[in-house]
Amino acid sequence: MDHGWGIFAVIGVGLALLVRVIFSLRGNKRWESEVSADFDAALMRMHIHSYKFLVDRTVAPGYETSEAVYRILLDQDGRYFLYMLVEGTTGLMTPISKERALLAAKTNGYKSES
């Protein structure tokens, strides 16, 4: 009789974990969609039509991590921008100098194409 309850317990725990994973994936998809919409709105406000990422670091929300997005980009006019989004806020896009952008990019492993 104990063996039968053990099987039910294993199946129950397995189903609970599966449900948790499904809801977590759905939440991450929603978060990614919200971040993308916020980033696109920031691009429009700054009149950026095309760009190249020098840094693109994204940390999705999790049980032990806070959500964060850190991006440095170069736009079609040769201007550099920093985009940051942290948990519970809307993203901030601000112009930065070329020197700052390249230093931050270098610190984050970017290799220039020169």
C-alpha cells in the first residue's frame, strides 16, 4: 500500500513542477513583450530608425533575480545611447558620449570592428 502512495506523490510533485514551469515561461514571454514595446517606444522618442547594439544584457525576472535590461547602441546618425530598465520602472534612453559608450562596451566584452 505504501508503494502505491509513493507513486502518486511522485506524479503529483511532477505535475506541480510542470505547471510551475509553464506559468513561468508564460510570464517571461509577457515580460519580454513589455520590454520590447518599451524599447521600441524609447527608440521612437529619440528618432532612432536603425541601430547596432554594442552591449545587450538582459536579465529576465526570476525567483532569485531582479529584471534588468542594459543596452548601449549606436544609431544611424553615429550617436551613442544608453538604455536601462530595472524592475518596476519604464526604460530610460539617454545619449552618451562615444568615449563612454566604447569604454562601457569594452568592459562588457565588445570588440570593435576597426
